[in-house]
Amino acid sequence: MSVYDLDLFVIGAGSGGIRAARTAAELGARVAIAEPRQLGGTCVNLGCVPKKFLVYGARYRDDLSEAPAYGWSVPEPAFRWGRLIANKDAQLTGLRQHYERLLRAAGVTIIHGCARLVDAHTVAVDEARYTARFIIIATGSRPMRPDIPGQELAVTSDEAFSLPHFPKRLVIVGGGYIAVEFAGIFNGMGAHTTLIHRGTLVLRGFDDDARGFLAEQMQKKGVSFRFDTEVNALTRIPGGSRVSLSTGEDLEADLVMVAIMSINPRFHRFMPSAMSLIASD
């Protein structure tokens, strides 16, 4: 008879955690998975899935503007951000329910709550404790804000998917693919979009010809760039923020988004002593 309540306890129900829990359960293991927020993790809730939904929404602006040339009579279009976000949320709810059905069908116990390591084989969720032969930490990470005055005034990609209002003037800080994707999305929906990057060109590490071509095409679509530039500070002003740049220029924006490609692991819930126990076990 096993001395543990479970064979496997998974902390975090994102893509990695769900897959590990399902696979182990389908092979006969006794498995539980804990998640304090929504099933699906970054990909389903704050990453590739909702991002694609917004990308699809952004492309219609060009399609509608070109439609008359192909014989279509299109009434004056009106973009409604709230409707897009509500429909996106409905799609994500269905996907999360699908993941829940898959986990339960495999025999995985789903625990809604914040898990904390007690020792190398014990996990606490609220007042309950569970013992397991193996524990998988699959808690993912979260975006970082730059260490500058006023950083709390900026949002990250996590918040960008559920903004209460559509920003007419948007400043994005960063030059990686997340910054570039969101610049294209918001510009496509009609926002005056400026991307600030400390490098000479976006998408470092990608093919140079592709990087140059993409930047050129984005500029033709209306995205403004500030290369070789850093943000010194953000200051609150009526209706938005003032962005003070290293070049001496100041920009005003309804919203500032940081996408600097730096992430923090979500280890804040774990005690260092527990981590040491796992590392040495």
C-alpha cells in the first residue's frame, strides 16, 4: 500500500501541467492538479489563443477599406472593442471547459486553490494537505515591468487582453515578437501606435532581411518607431501617461504597454526551504 495520498501532484494547470497530469492519469497514476486561477495557463488565457482572436479582429479594417474596389458596398464600419473582448472571453470559457472535461475524463482530481510546498512530498492548498510520491511545479511565469519611475502606470500583455477601454493613443515598449504583434493588432484596429525599442531594429535574432521588411511594412501601415531609444520615466497626466524618452522627447498616450521579453518565474508561493528539499531529494 502506498504511503502517499497520490502518485503525482501537479502545481499549475497550464499547457505543461495539464498535459503531464492527463498523461500520468491515463497511465494509471493517482493524480491531482492545483490551479488558483483559470485552467489553461498563459496559452489559453493570456497568450497565443486570445492573441490570435485579436489578430483576426484587426485584419478586418483593411479588408473593409478595400471591399469597394471589388464591387462591395460596405456601410461605414464601426469597431467595438467591448464586443470583441466579450466574444473572445466566451471562446476562452469554452476552451477551459474542454480542458476540464479532458482532465476529469482521465481521472485527474482538480483542486481550485493556491498550492504551497510544505516539504519534498507534501503540498498544502488552503487548509488541506496532500502527500505525493512526485510533485511537478508547472507554474509558468509572468511579464516584468522595467525598473523606471512610474512603471506602475504601464500594463503588460497580461492586462492587454481585457482592457476596459480601447486606447486611441498607444505606446509599446519593447522590440520582441510580443511587442511587434500587439503593435500590429492595435494599429490594425485604429489606434495611433508608437513602438519604442532600445535596439536598432525589431526582432533581434531573426533574419535581418525579414526584420527590415517587417519594420518597413509596419511603418507603411501607420506604426511609428523610436529605435535606439529607452524610456526614462512614465508620468500620470489627465487621461493617460507622459512617456519621457532618453532622446529628450516626450510622448503622450492613453495607454503604455511594456513587452520587454523579460519574465519572472511564478515561484513566489514556494518557501526557499521547500525548494531546497526538492533539489536535494
